[in-house]
Amino acid sequence: MPLPAASAALALVAVLLPAVATAQSAQAQTFTTLYRFCSVLPGCTDGEYTYAGLVQATDGSFYGTTVEGGANEFGTVFKITPSGTLTTLHSFCSVVPGCKDGENPLAGLIQATDGDFYGTTYGGAPAAMAQSSKSRPAAR
């Protein structure tokens, strides 16, 4: 049975009202840049190209990876505090003699129940297309 015009209009207003309220509250949000990574290689010791998302760890800090840059130009694992202080935890060094940790971490990290972080690299390990890696927070 079709709704009378007044009832249909009321139903439409009831559906749109929550959407308008949500849009207004979203506009009230503040965006803050915590850290701006280097963008000109070579020489980006803090890392470059943060393709993957961040993970907020149990210590409250944010952890992630950069695909390039770092001390050896093959990517980094980093920590950023909520106040914006960056700490590079690891610089990948795949082709440096004696270093077999992989290169170019495209994926993000996960924090396991043991408190350590785990992730993968795109390549660089001898005779491997990808390699898993582990990073332990400095406080442990």
C-alpha cells in the first residue's frame, strides 16, 4: 500500500537527518600532521614512501614502514609518538655486504602478543622474493 505524500516526506527527513548530523560532526574534526617524511632521494635518512598504514602499539606510539630511504636507501621501520617524535628503529640494508634483512617493506607491521612487531619485505634477501622480519621495541 503506497504511503501518503506527507508520510513519505516524513520518512525521507528521518533518513536524511542522521546523515546531516554526521556530516556536521565530521567537519568539526581537526587534522594534525605528526611528522613529514623526506621526499627527495638520495639522502632521506628518515625514510620515504609510507605506503602501508600505521599500527598503534600497546605503548601508545605508532609504528610503520617506509619503502625507500633510511640509512641504506632500502626502507625503514619507524616509531612516531603521539606528539610527533620520529625514531628510526631499523634501516634495511639488503645489498650491503653481510646484511641479509631484505629490502623495500611494502606492507605494514603487526604487533604480536609477545610485544614484538612482524612484517615482510618485497625482496632483497638472497635467493628469495620476500622475507619476514621482526622488530623488538627498544624499551624491552
